[in-house]
Amino acid sequence: MPVRLRLARHGQRHNPYYHIVAINASKRRDARPLEKLGEYDPIPRLIRPSGLPVSAKVFGTERGQALKEKKVEWNVERIRYWLGVGAEPTRALVKLLERT
């Protein structure tokens, strides 16, 4: 059973959200994975400190300047495990791993 590490798309139209998963290579993209390894949100979203109103000027940000960032969270130990047992990552996942 060849295993691949790939991105499984979730979310709505024009608002993608990906799970980084280990899955059987013959399964479809959004099938039930063997294990969920992380999450990736490619859309830059506003960073808002919790508990503060939007109008509060925190960390020197001006009213017109809003901090945005993409979200990448993953379990490094489990990804190393799957790579160690022979799982093949997709090209998109290789690029994402190299960037971070």
C-alpha cells in the first residue's frame, strides 16, 4: 500500500483551506486519510489579538495598516516518521515544506 503525503482541500469556494494528510495513493484527494498531519491556510488573514476591539492600536499598527499572515501548522515528528517509512510527498507539499 503506497502512502502519499498530500494536501486535502476543505473550505468553501474562493476560500480554500487545506489539511496535510497521509493517505493511500490510490484514494481520491478528499477521502478519509490514514492520519492528519497539519493544516495550511493559503489566504492571508488578519491577525487580531484576542480580547481587544478592532479599533485598538496594538503593537504600533496604524488604523490603515492591518497585519495579515498565512497559517501553517504541522506535526514535524509525524511527517518525519511518514517520510522515514517511505511515504512520497506531492510536489505542492514539497514546496510548502521547503519554504518553511
